Amino acid sequence: MESPVKEEVENFIKYLKIYGTRTFHNLLSALLIWLFGNLVFIPLASSLNWQTRVFCSLLFFIVFTILILKALPGLKELIDTFSIFPARKIGLKKGLSYGNSLLLFRHIFYIISTLVLYLLYFPFLASFHPSISGVVLILLLVWIFFLSFRIIQVLSHKILEWML
């Protein structure tokens, strides 16, 4: 194994040991809260009255948000270190520089993880008011647009090469 690749693997293992267990624990706890909240308690509260549904949604929303916020720094570090592997493998095959391919895969993984988080938040936001989820989606799409614009800047030279 080459020394830079070996260093990256060792660095990934180090970050996985530091951030992995705590991040996965918080994410699994958040997923469990989400499952119980959206599949059991919020529908049960909905059958009572709308005030109970809103209160129950708010309670699960707060707990879910706290767990996600605790997991986000570790998730960002894990995404940053994990994106090294596809960047090195695909970047070399497609002729991209290592820095550009690393930026490309980080942004792609940020977009995917953000969309997954929005889909998890959607039932909570929609239970408060449908327009809240719409506003959050618009803000999310603006952020994704700027990330996609950066991805297009990285790939523009390759796109022009492929077209000519």
C-alpha cells in the first residue's frame, strides 16, 4: 500500500474510533425516537385532538433535533474522511485532480445526507403546518443549488472535454 493511502486509511480508522460510536449512537437513538414518534405516538395523539397532536409532535421534534444536533459534528467529520476513498478511486479514473474530486464527493455526500435529514424532519414539520415544511424545503434547495454550482464548477472542464 502506498504511504499516502495508508495514512488516509489510518486517519479514517482514527476518526471512526473518535466520532463513530458516539455519532452512530446518536443517529440510531434519533431514528428510534423518529419511529416511535411518527408511527405510534403522534397518530395516537391525533386520535385524541389536534392540540395533543401538536404538543406530541413538538415534543418528539425537540428530542429528535437535540439528538441530530449532537450527531452532526461527528457526521460531518465522518463524511469528510469517508469521501477520501471514492475521491481517490474515481478521481484517478476520470482524470480529476485529487482536491477537485475530494470536494466533489464531499458536496455530493452533504447533499444526500441533507435530503435524508429533510425527509426525516418532514412529518414533524408537516404536522405543525404544511407551509413550514415548504419554507424549509425552499431554503434547503437554495443551499443545494450553491453546492451543485460548486460541483458544476469542478466538473466543467471535464464536461467540456467529453463534449469535444
